[in-house]
Amino acid sequence: MAPWWLCLLLLAGLSKTSLQEDLEGYSFIFSHKGYVTLEMEPSHDLLENITVCLCSFSDSPSKQALFSYATKDQDKEILIYKAHGLDGFWWYTVYIGGVPQRFRVPDAYQDWHQICIKWSSETGVLTFEFNRSTLPRKVVRQGYFIRPHALVQLGRAHHEDIFFQGEIQQVYMWNSTVNDFSGYNPSMIRWNNLSYETQGNVVLDSCYWGRSICSI
């Protein structure tokens, strides 16, 4: 199997779009096996703290991959899945350093989902916020450091045939645990200055509703 960085180069050659844009007021719309590869500023630093936020909208109950941050040593360095369970609730699975934690959220089947995950290496505390409400916190990978040089994708789990169908917007990532979004400038991924490439069945289009839930 080719290394992930070689796959990234090959995919870049096959991409439909390679742009850096302010995407405020827009959504990526994903269909069958479409996904987006994000570019970040090069860094050699290990990550001790992270915050990842995004908004999604889907009517598919299947297990779907929202956000994937994969390194050459760990495909699931940071990975976020969601699925609609038979119990009538949405379940989110968050991986940190290859170790999963699950969060159950109230049923909001036809609504936008705004989520933020926050994790600290020092304590291992993983916080999951759903539509601005904080769920019971979990502890995972205390003392672990997230590696740099990552392949970051929306709508796909790296090395898995698990994709997303629906809309994603307002994607941000910080190298800190952020509590007051208005006081921080995102240093890793920012929706209002996003470098990205699209692959497969995914398009960028304007969105006209749901902005009040999804604004950061």
C-alpha cells in the first residue's frame, strides 16, 4: 500500500478544485464518495491541546466520517464519526491518538449539528459540545501528543470506505482549547481563509439557512 503522503500527491493531481477562499456563507455538499482535502501551515510541533469545530447537516442514518486528521503513524490521530442509532439518538465517536470515545446527543435528525471537540494532553479530558451545550466529559490518551504533518480531510475516514453525505460548513481548528471563539484567531484551519482541494462528488454552494446555529 502506498504511503499516505504519496496518496495525497496523487489525489491532488486528480482534484477538481485547488483554492484558498473565504467560505463564509457557503457549504460543501457531499454525495457518493466525495471528500475535501484541507491544507494547513507546515508545523513541526507536537500538539498538546486542540479544538475542532464544524457544522453538518445530513438525513443519512449510516455511519459517516466528518473530520479526519491522519499522520503516517496513526490514521485516527483525530477522527470524528457520526451515526443515527436505533435508540433514536445521534451518536458521535471521537478518536484521539487511535482511541475512541462515544457521545450520545439528543435527536435532531433534520437540523444542523454544530459540534466542537476540545482535548488537553495534560489531563486527557475530552470535551464534546453539541449545538452549544456541553455533554459529560471523557478522559482519553492522557499525556499523549498529537503528531504534525497530517493529511486532513472532510467527509472521509482515511484508509476506510466510510464517507459523508450531506453538507459541512464552518470548519475551524485551533492548537489550543478555545472557550471564547471571538477572542481567538484560528491558527491551523479557518473557514474564512480555507485552502482546500475537492475530490469526487462534492461541490461548494451558497447556504441560505441554518447560519444562526452554525456561526462560530
